[in-house]
Amino acid sequence: MPEVPPNVAIRRIGVDELSIVQQLAEEVWPHAFEGVIQRHQIEIMLGDIYALESLENEMTALGHVFWVARHEGLESGFVSAFKRDDTTWIKKLYILPRKQGIGIGRALIETAVTHFAPSKAISLNVNNGNARAIEFYKKYGFAIAEEVPVKMGPFDFTDYVMTKAL
Ligand SMILES: CC(C)(COP(=O)(O)OP(=O)(O)OC[C@H]1O[C@@H](n2cnc3c(N)ncnc32)[C@H](O)[C@@H]1OP(=O)(O)O)[C@@H](O)C(=O)NCCC(=O)NCCS
């Protein structure tokens, strides 16, 4: 079972709670991507990727599973993940700035890993300019496997694919 920090509760959500994910992303993204992605691009991407119908499509048509973490009564972060072949993929992972560094990110990853076990590896894409997230993943045991071009909403970026063997 994943180790969850004190006063943190993690629960899987359904379509009816996807607005929590949308609200958290709107708060986290401007902080997470400051200096990495331009502000007007962030707004366009949030409106596209985090539209409720986009999130609902990921959950119902693509089989992505979503979990939300609550800390001391506040919805504080979320993860979404899916499994392809023998790999668990983390698709989205965002923690409120004031709730970062207390173990929620790690606990959310472990929740996804436990759900999809057994897997041979866990992988994710991260923007190649998102140094803080890259450091976090390295500390957690991920290594950069490749650099890939990606389309996010209408924009082109470069991601690292990071992988950890399980
Ligand atoms: C990156 C992110 C998901 C990490 O989640 P978090 O809840 O802050 O991280 P945790 O508290 O679980 O940290 C787990 C470990 O990583 C370490 N860590 C956290 N952030 C780190 C960083 N920026 N650099 C190095 N280590 C870091 C912690 O010290 C902790 O180590 P420990 O278990 O030995 O104490 C979170 O900070 C976040 O949402 N960032 C902004 C959004 C983002 O960039 N998301 C990723 C998109 S791909």
C-alpha cells in the first residue's frame, strides 16, 4: 500500500468530481510553468486540456484513472494515470504550491503504481524546461529515456520521457 503523509487522504474520483482537477490545474499551472511556458499559452492550454469534456474523455474513453489528495480539509493535488502494455504512465501530476514538499506527489505516484500493479516500469512526459519537476523525478529514481516533440493544445514543446523500472 502507498505510504501517505499524515493528514493526507487520497481518493479515486469519478466524472462528477473532475471540476476539482480543473480548479487545481488553474491554480497550479501558472506557478509550475512560470518562465517555462508563456502566460497566454498557459491560458489557452488550460482551456483546452482541462475543459471538462477533455478530462471526461480521458477518463471514460481512454481509461485514465484520476485520484485527488486532500490535506487538512483542502483539495491539494491530483494525479491521472493509465497502463499501456507493461508500463504505468503518469499523465498528469500537480500539487498546489503551498502543499508541495510534504510527500503528496510521491504518495500520488505510489497510489497509481499500486493500482496498476504489476507493471515493469513507470513512465511520464515532463516539459524539458520544468527543472523542478525533473529534479523531483530524478530523486524518486526516474531517468531521462528520450527527448520527444509534443503537441499541447495548439502549441509545440519538447518533453523528456522519464522512466523508472519497477
Ligand atoms: C513536482 C511535484 C509533483 C512534486 O510533488 P511534491 O508533493 O511537491 O513532492 P513530494 O513532497 O512528494 O517529494 C518527494 C520527494 O522529492 C523531493 N523533492 C520534491 N521536490 C523536489 C525538487 N524540486 N527537487 C528535488 N527534490 C524534490 C522531496 O524532498 C521528497 O524527498 P524525500 O521523500 O526524500 O523527503 C510538485 O512539486 C508539483 O506539482 N510541481 C508543480 C507541477 C509540476 O511541475 N508537475 C509535474 C508535471 S510533469
